[in-house]
Amino acid sequence: MRQITFAQATLEAMKEEMIKDENIFVMGEDIVRQGGIFGQFKGLQAEFGDRVMDMPISETAIIGAAVGAAMAGMRPVADMHFADFMGVAMDELFNQMAKIRYMFGGQTTVPMVVRAPDGMSSCGAAQHSQSIEAWFMNIPGVIVVTPSNPADAKGLLKSALRDNNPVIFFENKILYKEKGEVPEDEYLVTIGKAKVVKEGTDITIISYSIAMKKAYEVAEKLEKEGIHAEVIDLRTLVPYDKEAILESVKKTHRLAIIHEAVKQGGAGSEIAAFVAENALEYLDAPIMRFGAPFTPVPFSPPLEKEYRLDSDKITKEIKEKF
């Protein structure tokens, strides 16, 4: 099967869906002039003309205009440049976009996608490196998507573009250049369906997005110690696949959750609470959560290295629970 990058996979998804549906259009900063800051929109304007628009540096205007366009029957895609900048438009995101369908009693929908490059790159510092997906897990009315590889990125983005609810599509900045196998034929990835990427019997490791790399590393290191981990890629956080989680935990009797975001109040907290409420009797050890320290992301290279997830440290802590 052919291999393409994460960025190319999302670009293919955009092109395919824009050909199918003339109501889809894209707006953001530097997506025409630069093709997107990570090249994820490269060449799109040449093919689709004024359906791809550069906007002023105003996240409030971008999200506000997208909400209005979605209510009027369009299917906008709003690019946030960096996920960190979503904070500028929080009223439009959580008071308008997320609630309008509910507030109007279902008389209107808000079919829009917010594309949000997130996570640490290299010395991006505190305002350009954050993983903020857990904020939106607490807001009813929003779908939260977090792909970890090119194939899922394409299939999930196509599904998001067809959904009648607002979708926040978190795409990790490091992953844009990562290559993976992507089918050439038409396919979709179902929102809300996790994937068991490695079968195991001794512990369940749950992750998503860029942290799946660490989950794989940890599983491989545990394998050498005779511990067979089952690895689950959530793929979406709202909704998340509760059935897949419970089925795995009931089999392995142990659970570890890994994400790049801050550990305190992160997505792992919700998953741990869900398992504790619904499968506590199956657990043979405490649930383990691994995430970033409760500090802003440092600029200093040595400090940033210390801040990142360390598969050796995670493996060591998991082994101590056996």
C-alpha cells in the first residue's frame, strides 16, 4: 500500500469532500498565501478558488463567521493555525458553536470543522505547544477527534466533514510529516470507535494522537520483560469508545493511560473515573495515568526534554505494579 504523510492525508480528505459537497469551504490564516503553516492546505486554493480564503488575524472572526455560515447551510472548515489560539474565540466555541443546536431545539445544525494543530514541536514554548483537548471534553455539543496516523487522519476528517455537529479536529504538529499506509480507495473511519492496535493479556494501555508513539514503545519494552500489553488507540475523545475500554480492562485487569497533555485534569482522568465506576472489581492494580507535569511547556531545550513523556520511566513504573 502507498505511504503518504499525515498532512497529505488530510489534504486528500479535504479535496475529496470538497469535490463531493460544494457547501464545504475553508478559511483561516495563511492557508492561501502559505498553504497552511504546516503545508496541510498546500494547493487547495488553486483547485477550489474562493472556497479557500485567507482571513485577518482574528480567531473570534474566523469561528464566529464559521458558526453563522454553518447555520445558514454551509459546511465551513475553520483553521486555527495553532490550537493554543482557540482561547481567543472561546465564547464562539463553547457558548455558540456547541450550544446552538440545543438552544434552537434542533431546528438548526452547526456542521463545521475546527482544525487545530496542537502539541509540542521543538522549542515552541508555552503559548505554541499546548495539548488542550481535555477542555472540550467538558463541553456538551462538540465532537473531539484526535488521530494518531495518516490513515485515521484521512478517514476521520472525511467523517467530520460529513457530520452535522461541530467537530474539533486536533492534529498534532509533529505528526504532519509522519508517513503511513493510506488506502487509495474511498473509506471512512467511524467517529467514536477505538482501535485495538496490539492484542495483549496483561495490561491495557490507552492513548491517542502523538502519545501513541510512546504507548507503542512502552508495549515493546514490556514485551521484553514478559508483560503482554494490549494497546488501544482511542482516535476520538468525544465520544470515546467505552465498550472497547471495558472489554479490554476486563480481559487484562490492569490499565495505564498515556497522553502528552498535562496529567492533571487530562483526558486520562475521565477514562480512569469511568473505569473505576464501571469495572473496579476487575482491576488487580491501581489505574495509572501518565501525562505532562502541571507547568507551562518550557522553551529551554533541556527543560522541554525533561517535560516530555519518557517511555523508560513509564515502563519502569508499570513494571512496579506487577
